[in-house]
Amino acid sequence: MDPILDVRNLHVSFDTYGGTVQAVRGVDFALKKGETLAIVGESGSGKSVTTKALMGLVAKPAGHIPKGEILFDGKDLTKLSNKEMQKIRGKDMSMIFQDPMTSLNPTMKIGKQIMEGLILHQKLSKKEARNRAIELLDLVGIPDSTKRIDQYPHQFSGGMRQRVVVAIALACNPKVLIADEPTTALDVTIQAQILELMKDIQKKMDTSIIFITHDLGVVANVADRVAVMYAGKIVEVGTVDDIFYNPKHPYTWGLLGSMPTVDGNDEKLIAIPGTPPDLMNPPKGDAFAARNEYAMQIDLEEEPPLFKVSDTHYAATWLLHDDAPKVEPPEAVKKRMKGNISAGEENRS
Amino acid sequence: MVKYIFQRIIYMVITLFIIATATFFLMKLLPGSPFNDLGGKMTEAQEQLLMEKYGLDEPVPVQYAKYMAGMVQGDLGVSFQYDNRNVTDIILTRLGPSAHLGAQALIIGSILGIILGMTAAIRHNTWWDYTSNVLAVIGISIPSFVFAGLLQYYFAVQWRLFPVSFWEGPIYTVLPTIALMIFPMAICARFMRSEMLEVLGSDYIELARAKGVSNNTIMFKHALRNAVIPVITVLGPMTVSLMTGTLVIEQIFAVPGIGEQFVRSINTNDYPVIMGTSMLFSVMFIVIILIVDLLYGLIDPRIRITGGKD
């Protein structure tokens, strides 16, 4: 089946006074209908910028897309004008933001904020839009929706606001839903509720979701496939099982190793040493080499291509080259890989 | 809401009482008396007679009590300098031109300022932004009488487009209005620009963009309302100072306004007019602050006042 969204060699750069920051440096991925793709990586790895580029929300004129294509519905979104993108945003593609406390307009009733997209894209009358907004509030689990629709954001709790944001995103039945760390700002119980809600809605509407997060626990819970981003590139991509049971990239090992486990209270968390590279002057070779204890000479000289591990699983590390020494992931990571098997199963049931 | 306004009105009365008291005693500390500047044309007996007539020979607290008793009944006394004209009368005839000028300057100035600030924020870091910034700084830092003088010289004296001075019809209001409105315009532009930049960088604007809302709708429906709140804060007090007349502008354009009247009363120790005018300014100030507070609630639901139960 053809992917609904196909991103090819996407580059995003920002011009600053100090120079050009290459925030995204060649990202490829495809999103299938009804699937959830999680993009993980630490802060500054380019996750959010990638999705902003998809939505055409990269701040101009500083930010621009020098190379690459975003194919959606037979169109290359990078070539569309702002006016044309406006017709796609909110209708075919919509977005859920990180912090529900700041992502709703404080001086506008939530009903109006939900209705706005409906009136704009589906040409509904005010009355129809209002009825639909009430349905949406019911759908996202806001009780007493007929009354709540006329309230302002400050009258809602954080979790409820995120439900409203979800309702806004779902208003026009988008084909692609981008969730940029939708649960990061919420407490754990609310996180679980919002995740459940999103899974539920995906089942009902068959939406494709791009889920950005740095919480691997959330990834195991919601995603079908995972793309690990580092320094503006995807370094490993595969199904959830590929990434959690058979990770190949040392950076993925590092991410898994730095994740706390449920039972292992006696062991230390392993941090990835160092900091991400300066993307104004990206290093030659593998961007992760400086922090990689398995780095080889070639890592400093040449960037690794994506090596195929299986049909679904690719990783960009020279360790997968035939001539590379066989390296096993560290013990702690192996433990967590197992830990995740049980944790993942629990989450799924 | 009604309860809140009622409460505020009680506070206002208390505030006014305190202002009246303080003004009265401070005013009595002014050197001189209303009748001592006649260059020895008046004998002491005559002066004594006048003092008695106006009750100025009594001890200050007694005068105070009498004045307050009169004020409560709406009697502000009679002026010493204008043949016993009623103070209320004087103030009302003088307030007209000042309020007219002030309102005109405020409305035009703030609207232009808001537009200027908004466009500067939208075109952040372009020549338009820089130009409007420079204009705003000029408007804030150069006093209005400089503009008044320049306007008068070029538009009235040199090019004869507008009358030089006096107060005889709408055309006479043009130059003083422009001179007066530059400051509020510059202030609004500055505030609006910085507020707008902050709002435009906020998450909810990004969400509105993600909804596919057009730029214009974002500006006017989403951003303006949130950005205008601090502007209203500065506009409140500015309204009072503009409406109650600016002495210098009124002098330059020979406008028979209340600012000019106020200063003359102080120079001549015209106690009832000083008191009357001070009270008027205070009332206006307090009322406008109340209006501003109510406006906040209207614009920003987060600070909407709910009387106890929602």
C-alpha cells in the first residue's frame, strides 16, 4: 500500500546571526495509513522541526527547507504556497502540542476554538459547527459538553485542556495527526488517559499518527514503528519490536540504557556521555561518534549509510558493516530490553 | 458584578474625601492670599472686609468644614477672580475644549498607535519595523510643545493651511490635536509592538496556524485581543491627563481649556476653583480606573469578576 505521507531527504535550516543551523539534515520516512510512527530522540535532535516542516510551520524567513520533498496526496508540500498550506493544515493534517496550558487561546471560548477549523475547512454553518464541536467534546471525553463548550481555557484542568486540543486537532477528520510530545506536560495518570484516548480515536477514525516523544515508555505503549533521531538525522528505524528487542545503533542503546526500569531499583541509570553536536558546524563523519564508546576510525571520517537489518529495520552505524567487529549491546541495555518485553506486554493488554 | 461596582463606588467616595481633605490643607499652605496682589490699591480695612465676605477670616478647620458641607450638596463655591462666578460654571465652560481636544487626540492617537505597533510586530525586523520604532522613540522623547511649535510654524504660519490659534471651530482643533496625540500614539505603538511580538510567539498562535487559520484572522481574532490588555493599562491614566487639558498646548494654541484655567487659579490663590478643579480631576481619574478595570474583565475572561458565585 502506498504511504499516505512520504518524506524524502528532508533538510531544514535556520539562518541565525551566528550562521546557519542545520536542524534537520536529510530525513526519510514513510507513514502508512492507520499506523503510528514514533519519533524519539533527545532535545535538539530535530524531531519537532521535522514535524513543523511537515505542517509548513517552520518560522520564515529564518527557517527554510533547502532540500527534500514531503509527498502528501500526490503533492510536494515543500513547494506549496502558504495559502495552499492553509487549506491542508487543520484539514488533512493537524497537530497536538506539548503544553496544553499555553496552547489554547486564553481569551477565546473553547467552543469557538474548535469551531474555527470546522467553519473554515468544512464550510459548516455556525450552528452545525457548534453541534459538531459538542460531539467532539463528547468524543474526547469531556463531560457536560453543552455547558463546557462556552467556557474559557482557564476553566479547564491541564488534562481537560489537552483533550480540547485533541478535539481541535480531530475536528476535520485529518488523515495525519502529528502529536508533538502531547503527554510531556501532563502528570502520569493523565498521560495514560490521553494516550488511551488517542489510541481509541485512531481505531475509530483510522488516522495515521506521528508521535514525537522522548519517553520510551510511551513509545512502547502507542507506536507501531519507531524512528530514532540524532543530530537532525534518523539513525535507526524499525518496528517497536525491532527497536526494543533488537536495537542496533549505539545511540538507541544509550537511550534504552538511560531509561529507568520498574524493578531495577539497585542499579544506576546509564547516561549518554557528552552533549549533542553543534548543528551550525556538524561534525565530519558520524555525528554520534564523539559520544560513542564503540566509535571506530571510520566513524570520524565518513557518515554511515542506513544498513538494512531486516525488511522493517534499518540503522545507520558502521557497526553493521561486514568488516566491523561484532559488538554486543551493554549488559544494562540487554536487561532493559528484557524489562521492556514485560512492560510492553502489560501496556498492551 | 453589581456588588463589585457598588463596593468600588464606596471606595471611590472614601478616596475622594481623602483627596479633598489633603488638597484643601495643602492649598491653604500656599503663600499669599487672593486679595494681596492688587499693588496697594486696597486698604487693609477693605481687604479685611473681603476676607470676611468670603469667610477667609475664620480658622482653617472651620473653613474646611464649611467647604466640605457645601461640596456634599454640590456647591463648589464662587470664584474670587471672575466677579463671583460660580465655580461649577467656570469648570464646565472650560472643560469642554479640553475634553474635546483630549478625546480627539486620544482616540486617533491610540488607534494609530495600535495599528503602527501591530504592523511593526507583524513585519518584525524589516525597515517598516525599524521606522516605526524610531518614530515611536521620537514621539516619546520629544515633548509635545516642540511638535506644537513646529506644527504651528509650518502648517499655520508658513503654509497657512490651518489657523494659528484660538478656538472657533473644528478646523481650529486640528493642529493641537496632532500635537497632543503624538505621545499617546508613540506609547501605544511601543506597547503594542512588544506585546504583539510576545503573543505571536505563543503556542496558541502556533496552534491557530496549525488549524489552517489565515494570517489576518490570526492577527485580529487571536492576537489583537490578547496583546491589547497592557495597552489599556497605560491608556487609562493617559486619558485623564489628556482630557483634563495640557497647559502647554492650550497656551500655545490659545485654547480656552481647563489646564490653563487651573494654573491661573493657583497663581491667584483662587481657592474654590483650585478645589473644584482638583476634585474634578480626581473624579475623572478614579472613574477611568474603574472603567479600565471593568474593561480588563471584558477583554480577558481570566480576570472577569464574578460576584461570589459563578
